[in-house]
Amino acid sequence: MATSGGAGTPAGTTIERPGGRAARGRETDDRILAAALQSFGTKGYEATSLDQLAGELGVTKQTILYHHSSKAALLDAVIDRATADLTATFDEALRGAGPGWERVEALVRSVFRLALRRPELLGLVREVSRLGAPASTRVAENLEPMVRRARAFLAAEMDAGRMRRSDPALVLVSAYSTVLGVATEVEVLRAVGIEPSLRATVVRRRELLAFLRSALVAPTPS
Amino acid sequence: MATSGGAGTPAGTTIERPGGRAARGRETDDRILAAALQSFGTKGYEATSLDQLAGELGVTKQTILYHHSSKAALLDAVIDRATADLTATFDEALRGAGPGWERVEALVRSVFRLALRRPELLGLVREVSRLGAPASTRVAENLEPMVRRARAFLAAEMDAGRMRRSDPALVLVSAYSTVLGVATEVEVLRAVGIEPSLRATVVRRRELLAFLRSALVAPTPS
DNA sequence: CCGAGTGTCTACCACTTGGTAAGTGAAGCG
DNA sequence: CGCTTCACTTACCAAGTGGTAGACACTCGG
């Protein structure tokens, strides 16, 4: 019932906003991308159908295919937007942070905030890494600058003797897995008897930081 | 061509083995479960179709549905088998291990061996935790004894002062995420420039153990 | 006011999905 | 022998899947 047919705006009434005709298209595309990100990131790519996506938007599937030539192309666009969001978020978080360990803390805080407020972003990363190439390659490329900076940071900290010496790339993967896991693996947490709640999440973040700190920071030569 | 029609055994020739008629059914079901585990664990549940699964087995889809009333039921059966395998593998690994940290090492070694030899097992765990209930509940229930033992182990080590004191459940999740991530997240590893190879895997395991050891073991009061 | 272009819709399409109904052949049992 | 049961098949089906073709409405530059 009326999933299509312009239920959003009264028939014939086209809103006249600055930008005019072309702006409506971009606005629709924005909504498409937002809904697709939500669905891909939480339900998964295969489990999301264009029909159902269109239904949620009050639009027909063909409108989606007008803006993105195929489902795969839509995923690419979603990835681009999501990775841009991620980079921006982390840049923002790091802008205010001081040097050294503070930066790690800022990043972890940022991830936990994302896990609460925009779980679909982290979900998409997981989903795409599961899907493999070519989608995963795209994510990797988009995040490459961030990854490189992170690796350089770790290397510098190790050189300065503030972090335990080892392969920065491997440490990065370990830390990544740990953080993303603790922040997002709801089912695993439930399995060990941790129900999701705001209070519990704060505790979890604190414990995770302690875990990471022990794992990374060089033993002080007292 | 000839995906169906008993291409496996010459028409009319029914193998007369001890066990006879009823044993053939169990054998087919074994092959079904093995193929389903493989596909669910590597390609994913939704990305696996019964038709294609049947094709690989040289059997019709209806044969699968004869043994398992639905795709979901098949997943349940696969989960039961996989979790039993996992439990057996880890029990075996722990049987020979000594006390304390040696047990963690034995477990990590075990996970890495699985990642190389039976990646579909670990893949299924990831996949199911992604799918959520009711499948994830089943995994959780099946692995509950193991989880409980692990938590008790951690608690005991902390009590004995050999491990850094903190919430055993949270430490378990952290360690779980780290180990499974480093062992199985091929795409993430590729993203930081680590191509999968046997040599690299050994190095990865050693570094991971160092990472875990720093994270978990209590600082010796020297 | 006209023609081009943009954004969206209706109407299809070929194909695949999980699942049902009904049957077939062989083995086991009285 | 006939009857049942087991293992499996052929033949379908309704409901989706991603994707194409073509029309319609509406806006804007000329």
C-alpha cells in the first residue's frame, strides 16, 4: 500500500527550494546512500534487496538503479561515503588529542562512540572484509592513508621506546581486531554473559584500554 | 549435465557394505553436512544456495531437504557438528598442555592450526555471530562449557597473581577477538601489507603471543 | 512556447530462491 | 509373495532477485 507513488510529497506539489530541479536528485541519492549504508552495515549486503531498500525509502527500485547502475555500484558508493565518514571522524578525534598514548585513547573512544551511535559504519567494515574483493580492496584503498599514518605512529612510538618493540603492522592488526571485536561483537559478549547497556559499555571501554595499554606500552624501566 | 541421476554409483549397483541400506543415508548426510559447513563457513549462509550445494554433491536439492527439513535446520545441524569439532580440538590441545600460560599458548596454536587447515570452522563461528539469533544462541549454548572453563581458568590465574586482575569475561572477549582476528582476517592483513604465507603465519603467531602475554600476564614484582 | 534533460514511475523479464507433492526403486520383514 | 520403510528423484511452484525498456511529469534554457 502506497510504498510508491510519491507518498512523501502531495502529488503535483514539487518543493521549490534553492537549487531547484537538480537538487532533488542529489537529495534522493543522499537518502538512498544513507538507507543502503544502514542496511548493508547491519543486515549485510546479500541480505539486503533493492526492492526492500526502495520500499523503506518510499521509492521504486528503478530509482535506485537510476542513481547507481547496479547493486555492486551502490555498494561502492556506500563504501566511499562510509570510509570518508570514518576518516573524518577519526581525524576529528585525533585533532584534539595530545601525543603518545593519548592518541590511542582518543581513537578507542571514537570507535566506542561509533559503535553506539553509528553501528552501521563499523558493521559495514566488517561486512565488506567478509565479502572480499573487489569491495574489500576499495575499503583498503580508501583507508590506506589512515592505516599508513597509524603504522608510522606505532613505529615512532617504538623508536622512542614508549611502546614495546615489534612489527607495527602486526600490532595494528591485533589492536584493530581487539577494539572492533570488543566494541561490536554483541553476540560474543552475550555468550560470556555481558548484556549490552550504556553502563556496561563504559566499563568495557575502560577495561579494553587497560588491556591495550598492557599489550602495547613498553615496560617502564622504573 | 548429469548433476543428478546417480552419476556416482553405476545405476542399479548398490554397494553392499556392513550396515547396508541404512548406512548409505548416514553417509550421504555426512557429505551434506561437510559440504554445507564448508560453504557456510567460507562463502556465508545467505550466499549458499541449496541447489548449488546439491550440485557440488551430485545430488538433488530435495535430498538435502529430506535429511534436513529446511535450510535453517541444516544450519543448526552444521553448527552442532562444527561446535563439537571445535570443542574436541581444543580439548585435545589442552590435554597435553601444562598449567598456566602454557594453556593459552596451546589454545592459540590450536586456533592458528585451524585457521590453516580448517578455516571453515572458524569462519562459521564468525558467520553465525553475524547472523545473530537463533543461530548464534545455538553456538553460544554449545560452546558454553568451554567458555565457562576458560573464564574459570582466567579467574584462577588472576587469583594466583599470575595474571593482571580484571573482569575475566571481558578479558576473554578481548583475547578472543584478538586471536580470531589475527588468525582469520585475511582482508585486514592484506590491507596493512601482509600477504598470507606459511612463513608469515608463523611470525604472526609468535607476535600475537607476545602481544597477548603483555596484555594478560601480571607484571612480575621482580 | 518548445525541446531537451532530469528524475521517477509502471511494466516487464529471465533467473534463482527455499520449499512442496508425488512418485520410484530397492531393501527388509511378515 | 505383498507391504512398508528408507533414500532419493522428477516435476512443480510462489515469491523473490537484479536488471531493462519505455513512458510520464516536471523544470529550464532558448
